[in-house]
Amino acid sequence: MVDVDYRARMYAGIAALICIVLIGMSGCEEPEPPEPPLTMEVSTSSINFPASGGMESFLITSNTNWTVSGSSTSSSDYSWLQPWLQVSATSGKNNESIGVTVTRNSLEPRAATIYVRGADTLRTINVTQTELVPSLIVSVESLRFSSSKESKTFTISSNISWTVSSTARWLTFSQTSGSDNETITVTATNAETNVEQKASIVVSARSYNITHTIDVFQEAGDWYLNISTDSLNFSSSAESKSFTISSNTNWIFECGYYSEWFSMKDRTCNHTFSNDETIIVSVTENTSSLERTGRISVKSNATGTQIIDVFQAGATPTLSALPSSIEFSAVLNEFLNRRNFTVYSNTSWTVSSDATWFTISPTSGSNRGSVEVLATENNTSLSERAATIIVNAGDLSATVEVTQAKAIGSISFYTSINFGTTIYVTLNGYGTKGVSQYYILGGPTDCKNVIGATFSDLPHGTYSYTYTWGNNRKSGTVTLENICSLVYLSQ
């Protein structure tokens, strides 16, 4: 019984083994699982942004290719990609995170739609952005600085662009414009005055008409500027003198006070100096008798303006007039009636005379100058005319003697009668002259080029004369009281 069971079990095992071998030899396989379906999903259907903008993302979960576009009908239309919205990718495969970036919104609310396609599926994501509510806040209302150079800060909290400015030249800023939040460093230079300084910082967003003002104060500085003198006095000669400036602040010489007759060696106006200096002032010779005055202005923003008066004595007054004498003839023309003399002086002077037969121009002047003497003709005086021109300059005086020859003229004798012979005319004391021609029509109008006998350069007065022809003789008198007297000879 035992052997039968054993053999039965053995035969059964052999049969099973044969079956397994036969199955392996016949290529028996299990069937492959089916392909999974294509899928595509997005993690959200909307993204909302604040007015300040920024970046958000959504997740594409997919096992196939996909596209991102701005059109519900075309996978390649990206017209929604306006300047204010961008995506990190417009196509891809399988899972991927897509970044969405929008810029700051300064206008009204805005929106756009993102279309995602894949696995015959269309998904939309609505993107919205709120409008900007402008905000500009500064952290302080005032800043106080010591008299030494110092820096302080304030913060700007904002969602818009802004500027920082001040009219105070002693304030500087780490930046003068920006946007959003920022920390501003304000630096004040050393105090430039001995009084407290005040200024304002203006933080503004002009496009939104928002302005904040920060009051700024700086303690008074402990500055000094001492000058060794308030005046310099020079002789009329060219010379130099000095003064000293002791200071612990900056200062300048102001340009508007410089004079041509004095200078300061190696010192340029409006150039900034500091600390102690010795100043040398040089003057040129003063040839005028008048005192010269000038000013040196030393200006410091810390201590104000100080003035040094500069004086230079005038030279000893001098006066002379050359030539010292002038002569005029009795008969004048436009060239002979003018004479000039020169006044040599270093001061002011006047010119005068009691004479009525000449004029003087100018009658006053200063330093060197020319004076014209204009004489009238002497046709009345039977003697030489003389006068004195006096030039005065304070206690000094000079004279110019003016003379004019006595009055002279000519006497001409003529006729319109044919005497048939030469007529001999004798003028008492001036000789005899002959008249051999006569005027057929008219006669002379003056003593120039007379057809007859002319006696010239005669003093004014009454003269006797005789004239003869053949055995005939006549006589008479003639008075010369101008430049010409005409005498008609009759038979």
C-alpha cells in the first residue's frame, strides 16, 4: 500500500515537471497591460496680482506635449503677451511649473486669459491685476544735525516713483530718486555759520501730487575769522603793506571790490582760502594830487563779510602852462584866430581872463589838458592889445600872456577917368605910388587886386594925401577904421 502511494506521487510529480517544461518550450507569455490615456491638467484657473505686480506660478500636470497661448482658437497666438504680462514657457512636455510675471499697474484694473492645450484638452487661467492706489510715506518729520559733518537716515515706504530734493547746498543724499521702499542717507557738511541753519527736504511724487516735507536743523558752528586791521594807508609812492587773516573756516576775497591801482600778490578773487593767511597789498604810484580809496572785502559764509579800507595819499600838486605867451595879428582868418596852450598838472584847475576880445575853452579841467584861445580881429584899437590868462589850482597858479597887434588896414586909390597920364599919389609918411589905369565900368569893392595904388599894413587913423598928374595937384584926407578904405581920384 505504501509502495503504491509512493509510486503514484512520483508519477504525478514527473508528469507535472514534464508539463512545466512543455509549457516553457511552447513560448507561453502573459498579455501586456494597455497604454495609459493622455492627460493634461493645470493647478489653478485664476491668478490674481496686486497693483505692484510680481510673479506667480501654476503647475501643468501632463504625460504628453502641451502649449501655452493667448488665444482660444490658436496654439501659436501670443497676442495676450502685452508689455505688462509674460510667461516663462509657451510649450513643453510632461509636468512643468510655469511662471507668470506682471509689471506694476499705475492705471485701472486689467485682465488677461492664458490658454493651455494638451491631450485634446483646453484649460484657461484668468489673470487679473488690481489698480494702483498710490502711497508715499516718510518715516520722519524732522532731522537734527550737529555742527560737525554728520549723516542720518529716513525711510520711504511707497508703491510709486518718487524724488528727494533740497535747496540747501550743505545737504547731500545717497539717492535723489527711486521707487518702492528705500532707506535714504542724508549727509550734512560742517556748519558754515555761527547761527543755526534751517532747511527742508522735499520727498514728492509729482505725477500723483503727493509731497512730504522734512524739516532739517543744524547746530551753529564755532567759527571765527579775525583780520589784523580794518584799514591800510599808503603814501603816493608805489609801495607794499601786509595784513593777516586768522580763521578756522573757509573765506574768499570778493571780486567786485578790486581796484586797478592796488593788487594782492598770489590772491585771486572768489578763490576759497582757509585757516591763517598773510596778505601782501601793493599799490602803484599815485601821480594825481587826489587821494585814492578802495576796499578789500573778505567774505565767509560762517562769519559774514569784513571790509578793509585802502587809502593812498595824493601827490604834491603841480601846475604849469605852456607856452607862456600867445600872439595874434590884428587881421585874422579861421586859421590865424586860434591858438592853444597846454596845462600840465596832477590836480583839478580852472582858467579865466578879464579880456573881452578872446574866449577860452574849456575853462576847467584836471591833470594834463589843452586849452583853446579864440581871438577876434583887432580893427579898432590903435595900439597893441594885451591880456593875461590865469590858470588856478588851489594855491597854485600859472599865467599865459596874450597879445594882439594894433589895428591895421589898407587904403586904395582908384579912378574911372582917363587922366591921359599917370597919377602920382603921396600918402603922408608912407611914400608915393602911381595910378596908370582906370576902371571903365564900376570900381573895386575891397582893397584886394585894386587897379590903382594901395598902401597896406596901415594903423587905423586919419591920413592926408596928395595926388598930381601933369601940372595938376589935389589933396585930401582919409580915415582908416577897418581893414580897407577906398579913395576915388577925380580931376
